[in-house]
Amino acid sequence: MTTLSVAHLGPTAYRDGLALQESLVRARAEGGAGDWLLYPDHPPVLTVGRSGSPGSLRSDPETLRRLGIEVFEVARGGDFTWHGPGQLVGYVICDLSKRGRDLRRFLRDLEGCLISALGEWGLAGEAVPGRTGVWVGGEKIASLGVAVRRWVSYHGFALNVAPDLGFFDLIHPCGLRGIQMTSLASKLGPAAPTLAEAREVVARNLAERLGHPAWRWETADEARRQAGVATTDMREPVRAALNHR
Amino acid sequence: MPISIVVPQLGESVAEGTVARWLKAQGDRVRKEEPLVEIQTDKINVEIPSPAEGTLSRILVAEGITVLVGTEIAQLLAPGEVAGATPGASVGASSAAPTSSAVSRPAPEPVAATQAAAAPAPAYASLVAPQGPSHGNGGTSLAEARNLSPAVRRIMREQGVGADELSVIRGSGIAGRVTRDDLLGYLAQRGARPAVAGTSAPGAPVPVPMPGPTPGPMPPASRAGYLAPQVAPAAGGPREEVIPFTKVRKLIAENMVRAKHTAAHTHCFDEADMSAIVALKREWSPKLEAQGVKLTYMPFFIKASVLALREFPWVNGEVKGETMVVKRYYNIGMAVGRDDKGLIVPNLKDCDRKNLVQLAAEVNDLATRARNDRLKPDDIMGGTFSITNAGVYGAINSSPVINVPEVAILGVHRIVERAVVRDGQIVARPMMNASIGFDHRVVDGELAVKFLRRVCELLERPELLWFYA
């Protein structure tokens, strides 16, 4: 098993994130890329997986339009979920052929990685059989939803670090009624890790859980390059950072 | 003869899957490997590719229906084959039902029994390589021990689990392989017993990690590096270990001795007020990180060194016999500690032609490749000057050894808030000691001190870049 490459993509439109994942999945299946963990920063967005039911959406299209929230239907498992600022979204591009093509074990590994990360912050996360995701004291702190194409996984997990939990009122998260969402910030207050710290800790735990001997930070450009998507030169980050202000 | 499309094995504990979506309609032509259908289990959605080129002649299971693994869900006709030639002895309720029916959510029971028996259908093999616990009782041979995951091997090493002990662990992984959880479960039990696997193989004690000069097949557990903790000596076991040098260690040893024997090592020290660089880094790290570039202090040290080297070219050189070769290119080496794998000093090429962000990206790349044994020969050749940062491990000062045949090395260290006097007032400032190790044969003390002062000055007053760059 090789090194797990980890990249923070920075601000990423949901559509662009999806396109990058799909290109990377193709490259992974064809041997042009290794296993990747991508951290996109998505603007608020609702996505619905293949087991989505219209009843899980609690808000009308007008409200969503007013809030500037787009809804995407995606080929992952699971029902409705929300992504947005303050949440650590991790796309896991992993060749499952090299891991016995065991889907459930992969899900358990994702859960396990988040649970051990939570442990490092002193939180007892748990997996609840039949309710995939990670829970802390009966409240849901992370959601999972995975897609597999040519035995390469994509999509992944969303860990609530410090999002506005009010967004989850727009839906019945994961199609579950009466479910309480929580976050690291609500559980830990000022002791909660920053997103940057969370990225580091989760990456390390994921590499360990998936049996990678090492992991390393890569640039978003390198992810795009391996995915066969055009890259920019190194002046671009500076320009983007300047425009960011 | 139509090819059956079945729900493939999706994992050891996965017995059923739901047809989430047909990506092709009945009658569609499909290419080999083209996705046919999405199957969902738990929260995973899997695309099933077509095993061959042909026409999707029949869809047997409608969307939303949950079926057992191995169930035939569609049939494919090879190009030129006539539809309906063989009715395909369909079994069970769902296969009789065409696509349109059964929109209601599935009750998996009726499909169960009959189709479970049909699991190892011949077409199944063409979709997924067969796997699973067919070998039953879970014994792990030594040969299989080589297929253990790195995590398992690491735990074995840390906990002193010998390869012979593995055989008593019941493996729940593929082909009875011992997984991390199996091993941890075993260790939790073993912990109660003080002795190391005394019961399992009384004739064979824990292998003492003392491979002789002839490199016999070492068990993977003891193939650790130079400094990694080896198997903990059992009570009464050996109190010392003899570990042969690795190839890397031999090279390091030779280089260090050559450096100390040839260069007339001398050191001098200075300090820099890092307020400006700390502020710059604090402001720009998050911005650049958002763009995927991790910013450390190293690019600043490289930049400052290159500018000072341009001013004092003699420091950027090499002794060759009784000549001094002064170099007008700036390949800056950086020492990378790699725990047990040993120090290595790859260099960044042509640093004078790169901006800070490029340097930052390349520093990260070079350091990670060094740690992962992914350096190319070119990376460690052709250096002209080196920097070593003992500060990352906590040092506040050091007298570094020159990376010969270079003639000087810059030591940078931990940045510490210290009380300093500014305009008659005692104030706290982030201070850093800097040192230079130089070959006094060719670099005079005056030159070394001036060079080091300039490096510190450039760090203290980044605006000087306007004048020097």
C-alpha cells in the first residue's frame, strides 16, 4: 500500500469538486494516481444520495433559493445532507480492489478513523449499527456517504467542526426523523480544534486506518495534475490569495 | 447464451444490495466496462460495469428492489446473438417481474432462499474475482504473514509479537488473514499473561532480532530501521542488541568523518529578531494553505541565504584540490531528519530563480519525498550550500557539520519569545539564534560573520529584499 496523498482544495464549488473526484477516480482506476484524501471548502449546499426521499426535504424551493443553497443529486449512498462552511468534508479516493473489495469494511474504516480522531479531542464517538455515521452522546457529528466506480471510492465523510447547525433544519438529515446534529464546537467550546487542525488529525487517522504506511500533504494542483485536469502555475495561489481579501 | 449480470460480492459482511438505478435501458448497446447499474448497500453506492460488450437484453430486477448478493439482475447478449434464444431458466419472483413492476419498497424475504443458492453463478467470476472466507478456519501461515497490513506489522513490532505467535490468532480478514482488530483483540487477551506466547510454541522462543552478517529471511517484524524499538527483551533475555548499519547509515558515517577530517570546521553565532517573518508567515499561511500550499519558515531562510550568497559568492563554493570553485547557481540543500531511516540532505535547484511560494511548494515536496524514500539521485547531487533546522526538534542553537564538498552550512533554530532591549525598553520579541559552520581553510572568519549577519538582517527586515533582490 502506498502513501496517502492529502490536499486541501480550498474554496470549491460543489460541481467542481464532483468533477475533480470523477477525473481522479478514473486516473486511480487506470493506475495514473494513488489514493487521495481531498478537503474541499464548499459553499452551503444540499446533496441527496440514491436513497433520498422527497419527504426528507423540510424546506420549499423558494426558501432554498433565498438562502442561495443549491441542491445536487449525486450517485452516493445515503439521503439528504448539508455541506458548508465550518464542516470538514473529506473526499476519499481509494482503490478498493486493493482492499478486498469490502464495502462495509471500508465504511467501518471511515467511521473508525473519525472515531479515533474524536478520541484525540477527548470525545467518545460511536458507530450505531444500522445508522451509518458517527455519533456523540446520541447526537450525530459526522455523516458518511460513499460511491464506488470501477472499485474506486469517492465522496466520503462530513465532520461537523463548527458549522451553523441551523442549516440542518432545512432537512431531515440522512432521512432520519427527530435527529439531533452536533459539532465539535458545540461539544468542546473554545477547546474545539480549528479546521486546519482537524484536517491534519483526520488525515493521519485515515492513513493509519486504511493501512497506508505514510501520508503527505500535496497541493491542490498536484491532485488536479494526477486527475489529468489542467493545472495553474505557482503564481496562481498568490493571485487567488490576493483576490480572496 | 446470454451472460448473466449478478450482484457481485460487495464485502464479507454484505449479504444483499439494492438496485438503486439502472444506467442503461433494456435494449441498449453497452461497451465492456461501461457502467450498467448502481447497487446500493448501507451507505455505499456501487457502479457495476458491464462484463463484456453486447446488448442489455433483459432487466430482471427493478430499481428499489433489494436482492441477495449473487442474484441475477440482468442478461447481456453478445454482439450478433439473437435475443430470447435461451429463455434463461429464471428463478424466483423478482426475475419474473419486469422493470415496471414492484415500485413499492422491497420486502427482501421472498427473494431470499432460492437465490442465495444461485450465488456462485458462472458469470459471477467474470465480474469480481472470487474471495471471502472460503478457507474457513483462519490459520495464518508464515507465507501469509508477509501479506499483513503495515498497521499489523507495526503493532507486531511494537508489541513484540513474533511471527510464530500469529498462527494462534484467529484471522477474520481475507483468506483468514490476521487484521489489525484481530491482533489488538489478541493482545488485549495476551496482556493478562505476563509471558510472551509461552504456550503456543514451546520449542521456538521469540526470535531474537540478531540477524547475522548473512542476510537470511528476516521475519518482517524485525526488519525495522536503525533506531526503531525492537522486540522488547523478555525478562532474562539479552540486554544488548547488535544491529548492523544500514546502507544509509554507512554513507552518513563516511560523509561525517570525511567532513570532519577535511574541512577546518569553525562556527560562529548570531541572532535574528523574527517579528517581521513571524507576522508575514502568520498572515500568509492561511491564505496560501487555502490554495494548497503549506508555508513554513524554510522558504524564508532559503530566500535570505540566496541573497546573502549572491553578495558573498565565496561562501557558495567548493574546494577542489588547491582551487576554490565559486558557483553562480544556488542549489540549496536542506537537512531532513527521517527518524530511524537516517538524515539526508536533498537540495532545491536554482533557488535564486524561484519566488517564495514556489520555494514553499518545493520544500514540502522535497521533504515528503525524502521521508518516503522517493528522492531521485538528482535531488541529492549538485548542492552548493545547505541549511539545517534543528529548531524543528526544539534546539535553540547548534554547530552543524558542513555538507562537504560545500564550504558552509547555515543552522537555524527554534524561534523563542525572549526579553530584548529596544530603545531602552525591555520588550518580548520572537528571537532566533542562527549559526554558521564554515571551512576555515577557504572562508575567513570575517567573511563568515558578515555573511551570517546579512542573513539575519534580511530576516529581520524583509523590506531589504527591495534593495537586494
